[in-house]
Amino acid sequence: REMNLYRSTDDFLNRITMYKLVLYYVLVILVAAIILCLFGVLSYSPLALIFSAAFITIICLITNTIFAWAFRAPTNTESVYITAIILALIITPLSSPTDWVFFSLATWASILAMASKYILAIGKKHIFNPAAIALVLTAIFLNQNASWWVGSAVLAPVVLIGGLLVAKKILRFDLVISFLVTSLIVTIFSFVQNGI
């Protein structure tokens, strides 16, 4: 049974592109978050989360279309959706119809993320992760930070399973192991320093 599961996983990963795998991965996290919100496990309104994701996605699609036209560049819609969903997973969802902090951060982060794909690129390949650089810029220039609310214990299993699938797809478990070892060393050092 374990061998069949391993083969099925390999077959699935071999048939799918990296973009599709990551898109499905972030979509599963988003759907899991909406379900957890629905049952009150996460403290956000499921409708607010859906609206937030839709709002960010629309801004990303519009901005990407403009930049693709201006730079006469081909567009990868899957990449746009991936970045939009990542932003929705790390920017605190809308809290009310007059939550101007959300609208400001979501709008600027979406615009900057799409712009970075074209402006901060070498050989039509972006240098930085678009979502990450957008949030660095909004933190510096707007003094608005993402909450990274998706980093909750209840979503950890979904994030972990998806992350392992991505690592298996790109055959880079060495990076995962080096990250875990480094994190463990830093955590232990922090505990020792603080006398815990």
C-alpha cells in the first residue's frame, strides 16, 4: 500500500508542471483556511477571506495585464494567481467594509508584486519573489506590514504536506533538511541564551 501511494505521488508529480503544483498547493491552503474560518477555528470571517482573495486577485490580474502590454511580454496567468493567493494568505483579511488599512496594503502589495515581475527582472526572469519584495516595499514606504496569518498551527499540516510535495518535485530535500537543522540550532541557542 505504501509503495502504491509512493508510485501514485510520483506519477502525479511527473505529470504536472511546477506552476500547476504550486497553484494547487496555495489553493488547497486557501480552501482549508476558508473551511477553518467557517467552523470558527480561525478567527476570520470566511466571506471576508473570500472577498480579500478575490480583491487581491483582481488587482493582480489588472496590473499584470497592463505591465505585460507595456513591456510587450508574454504573461503567465498561473504565476499571477499564485502570487495573488500568496498575498491573500499573508495579508490580514478584510475586517470591515471600511478597513482602509487592508485596501491600501492589498492594493499596493498587488501592484508592486506584479510590477516587480517586469521591472526587477533579468532575462525575463524575476530576481525576487514578487509577493515578498512587494511586502518589503510596503513595510518600508507605507509602514504597513503583512501579518502572515497563514502561519498558524492548525494550517501547519496542510502547509507541510504541500511543501514536501514541492520539495519532492524539484528534488531539493537537501534544502529542506538544511533549513530544519539551522532552525533547530537557532531555536536551541535562543533557549540557552534566555535560560529556558
